[in-house]
Amino acid sequence: MGMTTDELYFKPRLQVINDAQMAQIHAATLDVLERTGIKITHPKALEILAGAGARVSGDRVKIPGWLVEDAIRKAPSRIVLAKRAGERSVFLERDKSFFGPSLDCVDYMDPKTHQRARFVSDNVKATAALCDALPNFQWCMTIGMADDVPADIADRVIARKVFENCEKPLVFCCKDTNSVKDTYEMALLLCGGKEAFDEAPTIVHYSEPISPLVYFDPAIDKVMYCAENRIPLINFPAPQCCGSSPSTFAGALVQASAESLSGLVVHQLVQPGAPFIYGAFTTIMDMRSTIFSYGAVEMSLMTAAMAQMAQRYQLPFFGTAGATDAKFCDAQAGAEAALQILSAATAGSGLVHDCSSWMDHGSVASPEFMVLVHDIVDSVNHYMQGIPVTEETLALDVIHRVGPGGHYLQDPHTLKHFKKIKYSEIFERMVYDQWKSAGAKTFEQRLQAATLKKMAHRPDPLSADTIKTLDEMQASWK
């Protein structure tokens, strides 16, 4: 057959737009930035943009295409992230996907009682530790809002609690530059200083322009601060078809790309080569309920298209998958999460957020949903390994040895390879009588038991000296 021992490997791949369509979307994006422009009122940013060649008239900034493309060329195509102590763990480049949870949920679904209440700081500790326990989540976010602490410092309190309860790279959002600075200083303390941080950042800041095409001054402040300090920045608008963006998917993609890339221009003018992550939460307004949908199939379609645009630009990407509009861990939640995660992985969606806890269109965090989605991610990662084709895996000698009518149960080849099959602790495959004899546990019961077991995990604690320093930092927060 001419086989060699070299492994033939093909990664499953999804494309939702072709090269000609990507070229059209790019050209339209440049047209929007050149003709429509963006609204910025930040004096320093206006000065920088005007000096670089943008046309500034009042608070309207029109950015020429060459300036946009120059910023794309200058931005790095690869960002390496590290765990809190500096161990490199996430290599964000090309079409690789790394899954992580969500942020800023206002409610918490208790896995013991299934009661829903406001998210408080102890819930941050619980969800961060759970994220640390789940190996297919390679990074973490500040999952909830901490309703029990003063609003002025809540964003930093939850970041600190994630640092204490999860060792993985942290993506965070916050209200202003003071909060970014304080979170950055905590990260520097934990990783060993600026030199170590610059080699592999341990935090990524998430910021948003306002759709359509508006930047508030605090957002520009954060963009500029992150560029100056080389803190990786996600610039992530949330255009909603029929509401804050055109109803057509192509139109929403053009606006979303213009919004993300306009931030890149400011970012690269402040510090060429600073790490920047492109993306947008592109979804639809449900015209029956007016909600911003987190479970819509159109969200996955447009996210996949944006991922392709990121790969065309050679920019790292921030994607979305694993969310649901369902209120509980029911069939709707599982179906929406599974479709999204498979789409994200096969499209190559970079840092994929919301893969754990965003239920009820982004309002409630559920540890049980985290565990369910983690199992789905594990299945999708298994799928993404493809089918290796080698002399060993084709198994011609094995087939010949067993022959017609035989079986493979005790064959050495079976013993060598059977553990490569995925098994789940929450999805069962027993026949009915076995299932009944084993306790007749429903899916919901198995999911609850698995969740409570995993929530017992705690990462290695920080030293007493480090905790003391964090206490001193917190006491100084404004």
C-alpha cells in the first residue's frame, strides 16, 4: 500500500465564509472606518489619532485604511499566557482554541439547593476553585459580580479572590484604569515582577467599545494603559443584530470588525507591538423577547466568521461558546452549549470564553453548568484530535490475525489502544437493568454529584507573606 510509519493527521476544520467573502468584509470594514468613523471624546486619543493621519472633526474620527492595516501588521500574531506564578500554559496563535469560563454574572445557582441568589464573593472563591479543578479549562475569568462588597472596589476584590483560588491565567474586566493598575500590581506580585510578566503575561484585560461605533473615555483610558504596560488587551464589542447593529449577519460582522480594529489602531499608536486580541460578541436580538441571546445559532455562525477574519489578519482572537439562554441545566442548555463548542473548536476560536457558567442570557452562573460544559469541551477536544492514519492505526496485521468470525477483546492491539476512547462520569451508557441496579440515578443527579465532588478542590495556597501584601494592597484601593 506504500504506507510509511509517518502519521497522517488531519484536524477537523470549519469554514463559514470563503476567501472572497473575507476580502469583501475587510474592504467594507475599512469603508466604515474611513467614511462613517467612530465617536471618541478622549482628548489624548483624539490628539494621537489626528497626529497619525486620522481625520478628526469634533468627536468623530475617520480612520484611513492604511492606518488600520498598519496597526494590524504591527500587532503580534502570538501571545503566550502564564499561570499566576509564571508557568507558560496558553499559546494563543493561528487557529488554536483554549476554553475558559465567563465573567460578571449577577446571580448564582447553588448546586446543592438549586436556589438562585445574588452572586457574592464566596461564590467567586467557589467558582474559581472549580475552574482550577477542571483541566479542559486552560484559563479563568472573574465569573461573578460580588454583590456583598462595596461597588467601588468589587472588581478588584473578585480578581484577588480568583488569584487566591485559581492558578490559571486570568481574563478580567473592570470599571476604570485604577482598577486595571491594581489588578496588574497583584499579578506582578504573584508572578515575580515585570520582567517575568512581559515574558508571559498572567492576566488579560477585557474591554468593550459600545455598539454602534462609540468609545467612552474610561474605555480609551484602559486601552492606552494596557498598551503602555504591555498588558494583553481584548477589545470586544457586542453588536446585536436588529438592535445595535444591522439585522444582516454580514453587516453585523463589518460593524463588529470596525469596532474591534478601531481600538487596535489607538492601541498600536500608543505602543507598537503591544499584545492585542481581536473579536466581538456578535449575536441577535430575539425579536419576540428583546433579549440579547447567548444561545442563538447565529451567534456561533458569526463568531466562526470573526475567527476566520482574525486568522486572515494574523491576530489572536477572543471567541464565545458554551453559553445558553436556558434557566437550568436542561436539554436546551446542553444542546446550545454543545453546538457552540464544536463550532468554536472547528473554526479555531482562540480564547473561547463563556464555556462554563453563563445561563439565562448571561445573568446566572451555575457550577453544575460549568461541569457539564467542561465534559462537552472534553468530548470536543477528543473529536478535534481527528483520526490518525498510520500503519499502527490501520491495523492490517491485526485484522489479518483475528480473521473472519474472531474477536478483538483480548488482542494485544486492543489492550494497547482501548484507553484512547473517551468515557464520561456524567453521561452513562449502561443497559437499563444495569442502570437500575446501580441506583437508577438520573443525569441531573449524576451531574450534581460530580459537581459537588469537584468543588472540594483547592489549589496550592499562597504564602502568608503574599496574603499579607495583598491585604495591604486592598486597604489602599480607592
